[in-house]
Amino acid sequence: MQHENDHPLRYDLVNELHARPSPRLSAPATAIMLAFKQPSGAHHRDRGADEAHLAALARRHGAPSPAPGLTHYAEDAGRHRLVWESHTEFVSYMALSETAPARPFDARSGDVFAEDWQRAAPGRRVAAIMVELIEMPDDPATIPARLGQWFSRDSLAAVWVLDRKAVIASDFRIDPAGWMRFAIFLRPDASPGATGRLLQRLFELELYRAMSMLGLGRAREMGAQLGRIDPELTALVAGMGEGAAEETLGRLLSVSSQLEALAMQNAFRYGATRAYEAIVNDRIRALREERFENSQLLAEFMTRRYDPAMRTVKSAQDRVQAMIDRASRAAELLRTRVDVERSAHNQEVLARMDRRADMQLRLQHTVEGLSVVAISYYAVGLLSYMLAPAASAAGIDKPVAIAVATPIAVLGVWLALRRIKARINRPGPPHL
């Protein structure tokens, strides 16, 4: 019973730890797994379509219908135990049968997942795994001969696990029927629980290997796009000191936007690849494998075949980030150059404005001088009319009187204009 002080998610989170129990199996048995993923936007898919596809499979085999909104389903379906799980990007189906087929790896064992039902899946098949659980022969040295009938020797990996209670073998190739084959030879003292956990790890090893290598295809696509962008970026960086800086900066920003778009479009895929790779390596370590009859270990196979693919993905991610950083540094340098050029242009504009202001000041002084002359001319004209009677009465000739009045008029006009200019230039509103 939930306590009133419990966090609302406490029970749900604890139940999640027990939602996917490992199966319990003994040899002989056959285990089949399929995984479907939508080609794009799988983490935003319509999960109702996945549930409908599961319900159709349950109806085919007379199993109970799944409840809406579930993430895990496990029910008996005829002679099979059907297990379904919904993951972030994909859904997986597992069918377990504790009966041995007429011959190992018989393609008819996969008929539990009919072809027409698979074609109706809301996604594409990314993994198809068939595992045969076989009783260990009295002499384990006879196992390699049997493995040679089922697997390709050049890529065969065979190892002891479970403290030498089981042998796992696979060549990691897809057979003509489309299945990835694994063989597990079990000693009689291997417990069903340990066998089920081993099977679960094996399924997860191959499933997450397949999911992680989706990043390799994306890395190759992005590599081709980067191959087209890199020469343009190199040419722009090499020619930064030539041509118009603003035009070069515009082209560089266009390249940067393409790189950022590539990084954003592939961020989820690369993040998922890193997570899946970590799970693969964890499942290999959990097997605690030992070499069997001079065959290569699973870890050795992964080091030679799988790790290079993961390094390619990391290299593509590092390359796009390096190009983004290079474009960013070049853009910063170009912005500095543009700022310097704009500053120089602004200084030139200010210098021209200073010269223009100086010319205007000189012109103003010239105009002021001409204004004094013009006003003085009219003032002297007025004074001549005013002084004419007085000069005639005093016996002074009119030209002499005008000559005496002219300097006085000019000085008076100059002083008046100077006073007016001083009042105009005084801080605050002018007082005339």
C-alpha cells in the first residue's frame, strides 16, 4: 500500500526493475527474436500502431490481447512463449519454444512470425535472431565439427560461458532465410534461470549491435556531405585576406549554418549509437567468456569487426565539430576585420565632416564680414540723410560728414553683431 508521503512515481519506478524478467529455459529449445524500427523519427512514432501490430499477432496465436499503453507483454501463444517490449526507437518480439526442431536452425522455426504479419509492421526489420539451445555432448571437442556445418569458419566465434557450463557460437552472418544464427550448448547442470539470463544477454548483444551500427550509415552519408563542404570552407579560410570581408563573411556564415544543421540532424543518432555501443560492451563483459578450442572470443571479433565501425561514427562526429569550430574561428576573425574596416571608414567620414565644418565656419566668417559691410552701407546711407542739415548749418561739406560717420557706423554695426552672436552662443535659450 502506498504511503501518503511516498513520491508519486516511487512504485512505478520500482516496478520498472521487475517489468522485464529473463525467461527460464533448458535445452533443447529454440528462441526467435525480431526487432522493428521506423526508418526515421522512430523516437516520435505512433506507439498505438505498435500495440495494434502486437494485438494482431496475439489474435493469430490465440493469446490474450495486450492492454493499451503497455511497454511489456509476455503471454503463452500456443506452443510458444511470446514476449514483446517497446523501446525508445524500436519494438522487439521474442518467441520461445522448448521443443527441438527437426534439424537445427530450421527456417520453419520462424513461422511463428508470419511473413505477411512482418510486412504489415509499422517499421522495418533491424534484427532477426534465431538461437538454438542444444544439450552439451559428452565430449565438447566434437562441437567444432557441428559448428562447421552451420557457420562460416572465417568469422566464427565460440566461447565458454557460465563457468564452462555453456558454449556460445556464431559467425554473425545472415543466413539465406534472413536470420542471424547463434548456438548455445548447455551442460545438464546449467540452471534454467542462468540459461534465460544468458539468452537475454545474447539477444541484447546482437540487437544493440545492430541498432548502434545504424550510426555507421548516417556517418557515411554525413561524410559525403562534409566532403562537399570542406573544400568550400578551406577556400574561404584561405582567401580571408582577399576580397570584400563582408561578402566572405556572408558565405562563411552560410557554410556554418549548413554544418550546424548537419550536427543537429545527426545529434540524436550519434547519441543513441554511443549508448547502444556501451550496452554491447557491457553485455560482452557480463558473459565472462573463455576461449573454446582455439576459436576467437566475442570480444576479439568485436575488436576486429565492430569497433572500427564505432570509430568511424566517432570520427564523423568529431569531424563535423572540428569544421564547426574552424568556421566559427574564421567568422570571428572576419568580424574583427569588418569591424576594423568599418572603424577606418567611420574615421574617414568624421574627418570629412570636420573639414566640412571648418569650411562652413570660414564661410560663416566671410558672410559675417560681408554682413557688416552691407549693414554699414545702409547705415551710412541713413546717417547721411540725418547729418546733412546739421553739416550744412555748421558749414561742413556733406562728403566730409559722411566720411567721418562711416567708421563710426562700421564699428557700431560690428559691435552689435558680435554681441548678438555672443548671446546666441551662450548656453541655454538665446536672449535677443
